Amino acid sequence: MPVTPTSHHRFSARILDWGSLAEIARELEATDSDPEGVGIMARKGRVYPVRLDGVPLKAAPLLKQELLAVGGDAAHARGIADHSASSTREILLATWGQYQHLLPKLRRQPFGLAELADEVERALRAYVRRAPRTVRGAHRSVTLGERPRVMGVLNVTPDSFSDGGRYLDRAAAVARAEKLVADGADLLDIGGESTRPGAEGVSPEAEWARVGPVLGALAGRLGVPISIDTRHPEVARRAIEAGADLVNDVEGLRSEAMRSVVARTGAAALVMHMRGTPTTMQSELGYEDLRSEVYRFLADATDLARADGIAEESLLVDPGLGFGKSPEQSLELLLHVGELRALGYPVAVGASRKSFLGWATGADDPLDRLEAGLAAAVLAGERGVALVRTHDVRPTVRVLRLLERVERIRRKAPSTDEGLASVLPEGPYGR
């Protein structure tokens, strides 16, 4: 059909929905632009907002001035202008090309701006990193990054919220573990204490009596790493001796004894955010700034873990959906979970069958939340989560395979790399 001069769509105007520099470069290349120009323009194709807390009074106006000079901008408290604020939260708005010009200038400035520049660069590089990385466990390792991996849940408990009592028998637990791996689980997470909201704790002895026989029976039978879901250092130590590779600690390694066990054994550790204990956590839902507080907790917890000898490449982080959060708070964290990538560690998410999914969908029965759990897995995967923890392994693996294919298309490099080397391969804001 011919296009007339009066057509509302004479020029086929559309907004490009691009999510990576590779996509930006491919679209620019399709204009037959000069390859070197494509490389220059691709760096201008996306603004990366960076939030900073506690920027000193003397540093804030300098930071904004330098950003304006390179074509970016920054927002800070009005009190900076009249010196009524001693420090400010600041949000930087710049493209990668502008950050490339900004950061060297900041490193020549006083008032802590050199240190700020280093932290901004680390956060930016960590946020966009997609290259595979190996998480080293006590006995086995797992590669994360090229696609979202799936951690299958095995609860050896009488009172877990969705499957309590089903796998207390050792034979049933072993059969379930083998089924989860056959369904495509990349890791297996075994727990002997329910951490559902309001759950009463169990002693380390009782917990070990549940998980110990299962770990013993699984020794040498599974080809995937095993995680022990525990808050108790003694259980973690014995589980690692029995073949576990990773400690999944819902208390975020706040215990010095737990950090010591992980460091001594060379285990990996999944550091989760939670206030209080499972018994008390749902009474502690008041946050002034939810995402900021979760981020700060995980930043401090991982810094402390590394200071106590746990290797950087052995750490993962988890926002703790449903753990001391309301349904709305859990959904907010899920929606923005990609922000945690700036910490520099693989991000894990566990939403499967949780009550906030039931709140959102009206599904009171945890076993009736499959579709919501799959949607949550896709949302997490789209935001760069490396590990999805789930009871429903097979369907989760399938939906994440679709996401993997989509990501391959999104991140496919342009046909010519001339002029793009500083943008795409293994560089800042890589593919």
C-alpha cells in the first residue's frame, strides 16, 4: 500500500526498545553509518542512573558541575546550595561515554571524589557484567552468568509451608533429589528447618538428624553442587564434611561462627537479607528506604565476609523475598532486583510458592502458585538474576530456556566490530 504525504506514519516513527549496547550498535549499524561512528554513538545510547548516599557538602556541587561539563546531570538536596545540608543523596545521570570522561576528572578532585569515582566505576562494571563466572564451593563449583541457573528445593522438614512432611523419609528425600536433578536443577538446596514466617526454630541436633542421613545417602549420587540451607554453624560444618558445597544462610552470615565455618572449609555462601529471625521477621516491616536498606545490608555483610577470609568468588547475594517484607515490599524488590548486580556478586532469588505470590494472584494454596512463580522467575531472569531457587524445577527450567534464547538475540554482536572494541567485547558495558 503506498504511503501518502499526509499519512500519520509517513516515516514509520517508532521508539526503539533496546536493552544492551550490542542492540544499540546493531540498530545504528543498520543505518549504514560509519563503523567508527557507530562505536562512538553506541556509548550515548543509554543513560545509567547511579545513586550515591552520604555525598559530603563540599563534594556535591563539584560532582554536579563536572557532570554538567560532560553533558550529564546530577540531582542532590536543595540544602547543598545554602549549606543547610551537611551531606546528600545524589543521583548521577550519564551515558557510559560521559562516565568515561567524568571519572578521570573526578580522580583529580578533592573531598573524596577520587574514592567516589572508583566506587562508581566498580558498580557500573559489575552491573553490566554478563561474562560467565565460576562460583567455587567446598567440593564442586558452578558456572553462573551465561543463563539463569536453577536451584531445586528439597525440604526435609515436617512443617515447611508448601511441602512439609513429604520428604522426611530418607528414601523419599533421595528420590526427590534425583528427580529434581533429572528435571534440570543445576544445584540442590537441602534444608532441615522451616524458615516460613512465624516458624519456631529447631536445635542443631534436630536439624542434623533430618538432613544428615539424606546427605549421606546422596554422597556420590548427584552430579550437581549441593547447598545446605541452615542458620546453624555446626550443621553447616557437618553438612560440608558430608559433601555440601554451599551454605545458604537466611541470616546473611551475621554469625561470626558461620563466617568462620565457610572460610575454613572453602564453601560458597549465599548471603540473604532478613531482619530478626523467622519467628519475628514479619513484625519488622518498617523501612525508611527498602531497596537502599537491603542493598546496604548485603554490601556490609559481603564486606565482612571477605574481611573474615571468605573468597570473593564464593559469595552470592539474595534480597530475601518474603523474609521480613510485606507482599508489596517483596514485589518492589523483585521488580528492582537487578540493582543488586552492582554489588559485584551473582544474585539469587527465591519466590517459588511464597505468600506474596498468593497475595498478588488470589491463590491461597501454595501448590496453586505455579504460574505466579514462573512469572517471578522470568522477571528475575530479565533483570540479570543468576540463580533462581524453586520447588518447581522442570517448568522453571523451560521458561528460563526461552529467556536464554531471547537474551542471545538481544546480545548478539553487530556484524562489524570496527570501532566497537571499547564498548562491547570484555569491556565496560560488555555484551
